[in-house]
Amino acid sequence: MKPKLEDTYQHKGLRRQLIQLLRDKGITDEAVLDAMNNIPRHFFLDSAFDKIAYEDRAFPIGEGQTISQPYTVAYQTQLLKVSKMEKVLEIGTGSMYQSTVLAEMGAKVYTIERQKKLYDQHSSYVFKMKYPNLKFFFGDGFEGLPAFQPYDKILITAAAPFIPPKLVQQLKVGGVMVLPVDEGENQRMLRLTKLQDGSLQEEAFEEFSFVPMLTGKNR
């Protein structure tokens, strides 16, 4: 990753246009929009993408992974209903962009990446000093991070073949998990709320297309 660390007036203008596009597409959570407006997305991409970093589409980041389309990031984050100081577990750190949106919103973020090459890039994370509330881990997303449970919110940024039971266990009662579920080209976006008896209240939303969520760690 070779981020371009200058955030110019042009970048800021393109970001404002992107935020307006997200509003036009139905994103209404101003906290989400403000966070995304404050974060230079081009910092999370190779400099070759600098001029198109604020287009509403995904881009490759290596290891078969992508930085998600801004609309997808906004949509998932809006469904999660993040509040300041909430403990959020993110599965699939990837480019670190989604993690940064959550951290900018004031959440305590614990994020897991299974691809070692992507995880190793976190050591040069440009906003390390700005977001001490963001912690990176190398591991298997299906296992979660039991040492820090329970979580107020869990966000999965890859296509899960099923609802991971260990993540449900790590979600507190009343907590919310947002994830795309199903194998195949498209996945249903689900929001799950954990009830007092441990069961899940399920809400289904639009379909999206994510890279698959895989088990294990890839060194």
C-alpha cells in the first residue's frame, strides 16, 4: 500500500460529492456521513487510484480482497447504529477504511484480519495516533476475540456462509450483528439482535456482493 498522504481541496471536494451521492442513495445517518466526510479514502488505496478514490465502487487492495464500495460501508454502518464508546468487533479489517469509520464515530474497535500480508500493513496505519480506540488483530474471524467479549456490536465485512455461532456467543444480550449471509454471487444483508434467551431477532435488507468469509489464517 502506498497511500498519498496529502488531503487537498480537490480531495475534500470529491468527498463532499460522494457524501451527497450517499444521501441521494438513501443514507440518512448524519453521524455516518460526517465520519466518512472526515476520512480521506485515498489514504487507504494505492496512489494509482488517487483520482478515482471517491467513486462509489470497490477497488482491489491485494490478496484477493477489496476496499468496499462507499455505499456498502455507509449502509452496513448505518444498520449497526453505532454509538460512542460502544465495543465493536469487526471481522475483516482489509484496507482499514471501515475500521476507521467506526473509530471516527467514537466506538472502541477490535478488528480481525486473516490475511497476514494485509495485517502486516496495519503497522504503518496512518491514523495510529489519532485513533487509540482502534486495535488490530491477526486471526480467524469465525473464532472472534473471546478475550474481549461481550461486544455491543459485531460487523462482518465478508460473505458469511452461515451465521458464525462463536460470534453470536460473544455478542451481549441486546447487542446487534450486521453481516452479509449466503454463498453465491449475492448475499442478503442481515441485522441480528440478540434476545434475552440467547435467540436472534433477524431483519433482512438489500442484497450485496462481498468476497467470501474464509476460515483459518492465511500466512
